[in-house]
Amino acid sequence: DHPLFRAALREAVRRLSREIETLDASSLAETRATLKEKPASLVCLDLHMSDSSGFLGLTELRRSFPAIPVVVVSACQTPGIAHRALEFGASGFIPKTADLDTMCEALGAVRQGEVWIPEDSTEPENDETLEAAARIASLTPAQLRVLEGLASGKLN
């Protein structure tokens, strides 16, 4: 959601090919609206945006646009976060500490249909994440909105 990081991602895409059109969105709602108007071949999604936090936004995008690969971009350094992103349906994970060459490598790999996470990513510590991911993936869009509200401290 940060304009400076969006500019870095645009530059990484431009290095892959000057033919690729990029579109920006600063919130999950704006992302959904943009994707409804103009289908995309790849989405880069920050885990923490103004209207979404954690994997709920990823889950919602995967459900609404299942054919579009999503690369999660995050400053989160939690062990296992990259693997968790994959469990929730991401096609890749780019840490915000990555340099431009690494971003290009990740985006290029995902565009080719591969799954990409940093080599130094650690595995999640337990299997509870898989169970939670499966339960969240089974929620309806309305249930996801309620869960997202609860996660942000709102009343149900």
C-alpha cells in the first residue's frame, strides 16, 4: 500500500518487459474494483493495507479472482510467513527487504507459472496453520468480512 514500494514494484515489472501495463491500488477495495474493470495477469498484494490485514485480503482475492496469481509483499519477518502465504493461496512471497534484482526474479518466476519464496524462508512451526487456512478458505465472502472486522477490533 506504500507509494514508494509500489514504484519499486513497477520498476521491477518494467525491467521484465516494457510491454507490461501496471496498475496501482492503495487498498484492497481499490484492488478489487480495479480487477473487476481490467483483468490482470498478476497481483502484488501487501499483507497490511488500510482496509485489510493479514491473510484475509489474500483469501478474499483468491476467492474472487482464482485465476490470477497473487504475490504477497510484506515487511513481516515472522518465521514461516512466506510458507503461510503459500498455504493461503499465494503464488509467491517477496519480503520488502528484497533488492530490485530479487523482486524481478520473483515476479518473473510467478509470471512463468512457478511458485517463488526466498531461499532462506523457514517452515511454519506447526500444522495449525494448514487447518486455519483451510477453515478460512471455506468461509463465504460475508463471513470473511465479519472475520476481518473482528480481527480489526470491531463488533460482529
